[in-house]
Amino acid sequence: MIKKRIYLSAPHMSGKEIRYINEAFRSNWIAPLGPNVDAFESEFANYVGVNEAVAVSSGTAAIHLALSLLDVKKGDKVFCSTLTFVASANPILYQGAEPVFIDSEPETWNMSPEALERAFHDAVLEGRLPKAVIVVNLYGQSAKMDEIVTMCNHYDVPIIEDAAESLGSTYRGKMSGTFGKFGVFSFNGNKIITTSGGGMLISNDIDAIKNARFLATQARDPALHYQHSRIGFNYRLSNILAGVGRAQLTVLEDRVAARRKVFQKYYEKLYNLPGVKFMPELENTISNRWLTAIIIDEKKAELSVMSLLQKLADENIEARPVWKPLHLQPLFEGNRYYPHNVDGSVSDGLFRNGICLPSGSNLTDEDQIRVVNSILQIFKVPV
């Protein structure tokens, strides 16, 4: 008999969504824009503590808008975290600019301030500073924002904080995504809250978000007829999906608590396995633990990462490697890369040795025990 599938991070509906969806149908606000969009933007901005937010079709669209607002264009450079999904860097290519990739560091698995400093040093010598720095908060863990913000302020380079995976996380008591000129969030189906597909661009710069709304609605000039003076995009979120987002936002704190509970159970059951280490949580931060990630020392574990992934797959359990660094992707072959230090690349090692375990907020105790027991059996530990 085929065992029940256990997913990495399945959507988790609250049951409240239908109220907002029905209201959209009742009022016939089906097309993009509408009362749910306006309310979702306002409620989201209030939750994270910024002045303005604009709801868009994806986190990728939000990054693209941020780069457009910063006038990133052909011939410009943008520094970007390497250990992330390709969506963090693709919009740089959309603008015809050049991504320069920055390694991770061991304490957060996120952008290395040491590597970033060397990249800035070289940029100064070359007389060509980047137009922006895209900092990614991996799997819910904030990067070392104090060091990165201080550095970027010193060089007067704006930050786009890619918080697609870190909604609900905090750094020194401040919400993730609020440290840069722009913050970016994703509501893809696997994220901690979802609108099926969607994203949010936030900023304290009210005029910038006003301009983002303009660009995201095909840059239509204020005229009775359809008139366009700039290139625009079809990036706005629909009123129906925004209603889903409003309902999801009301249970975000519960979702964070549930994912942290999932992490804690994994940690209690697996931390003492030979060669196993968990993704750290930096002091004075709270990670939403969107995904529970571990690294495995294959020599100490006497087990390869690929064999563990395959054996979990045989049990119909979805687990994934840690993101393949962007500097290793064929798409970015030849792009400049700054490792953490001369001893080697941290992100390469995390990719080689890292695994993400099923971490959904709707993961049942029974299913998590099945995952844990499967791993213990693979490690030949009596269950």
C-alpha cells in the first residue's frame, strides 16, 4: 500500500478565507483591485510596521518593481545573496543589469558581511558601486542586518530586503523585511501564509509605493483615454486573492508558532544524531522557521545526503536539498562571486550537505513522528 504523501510545506487554509471570497463575488469585485486589495495593503503595512504596501502578483514582481524604482538598468551592478531561489536574482536580468553574488556566513546562512565588504572594496576601486543590494532572509532567518545596513549606508547604496521566506520573523524586535529601502514578501502556495500566488512590496517611502502602484498597473497616465508615457507591468493582485491574504494574515502568529513547534520537535528528536546540525537562530532574532533545515556531515553520519533524500522519497516523504547557490547555476555562469573567506565558500557546503524537512504549519504530530522515525531508521537508531 502506498503511504500517505507528506509534503515539504503545504498550503494551510484557516477557513476564514471564504468570507472574503464570497464578499468579492457578492459585490462583483472580481477583477484586479478592489476593497480587499486596499484593506490587505493597509493591514499588512500595519502588521509589519511600515508606512505603505502594494499588493502584487508575486514576490518576483515586487523585486522587479523595487529595481525599477531604483532606476537599475543596463550596465549597472546589483549585489545579491547567492544562497536563495533564482527569483531573487532574475529581476536583475530583467533590467539588463549584472548580478554579483555574495556568499553566506555560518551563523545565519545568509549574506556574509565580510564578503559584502570585499565586494564593496573592489567596487570602489573600480569606480562602480552597485545600484542596490538584495539581501535574502533564508528559511525565515534574518541576515545580520545591523552590519549590512551600516555598510550599505556607508556606501549610500539602498537595500532591497527579500523577506519572501521570513514573514513574521523579527530581528532585534523589529519585523523582518523592514530594514531596507524596500521589503519584499511572497504569498506563494508554500509560504507561511498564502494567497495562492501573490506578493507585497513595502516601504516607508510613500511616494515610492505610489509610483510602484502606477508601474504595476501598466503605467497608465491620468487621462480619460488610455495613455502611457513609461513602460509598465501587469503586476497587481486580484481582489479575490487579496481576500484570501486578509484571512491568512489574521492567523499568521499561529502559523509562526506552529512552525517553530515543528522545528523544536525535530530538534529534540534528532539533534544528537551523528553528524547532524540544525540551521542556527542568531541571538536577538526570532525565525519563523518556515522550513526546518539541517546539515549532515557525511563522514560522521556514515550516510550521504542523497541517500537520505532518496530513502525519505521511498517513504513518500518530500524533503529537498538546501537551495543551490546562484553562482553555481548555469544561468549565471561567469558572474562575479565573493566567498565568505579565503578558506572556501560557505554556501557551497550548505548546498552539498543541507536538507529541508517537511515543515508545514498543518503537519500533524502523527506525520512528523513518521518523518522522525524514518530518519532514525535510516541512521540505524532503534525506534
